[in-house]
Amino acid sequence: MAAARYTPNLNHMQRFGDSSFDLFKLSEEHNELRAVLRDLCEKEIAPYAADVDENSRFPEEALKVLNDTGFSAVHVPEEYGGRAPAR
């Protein structure tokens, strides 16, 4: 007599290809933030990237733009000089 072969039930896996399954879907706010940062980086930071790489220098232009727009130190609490709210 042959042993029974296990066949896993993968019906739940079909949802991962379903666009209505939003486990990994980013919020609209997150997508807007990504778009703003992408535009900022393409216009204000990317033009200096080759020179920064070729001359092994610190990207002062990027730091200035990020500081001026409020996107620097967003992971550091305000109490330590960053822009993130304290938790």
C-alpha cells in the first residue's frame, strides 16, 4: 500500500496576488511622501551625486536641501535636535 501524499491547502496564499489584500499596501500619506521626496531628490540632490562620488566628498548640497525642507533628522526626537516628536 502506498503512503498517502500530503497536499497543502494553498487557498489562503491566493490572496497575496489579490490587489484587495492590503497587508503590504502603503498608505496614501506614505505614497505622497515618497513622491515629494523622489521629486526633491531628483531635482536637488541627484545632479550632485556623480561629483560627490568622484571626489569622495560629503554631499553638502543634499544636507542643505534636506535641512531647508525639514526632511533631515526625522528619526531623531526633537529633544535631541531632530525633527521627530518624542515618543
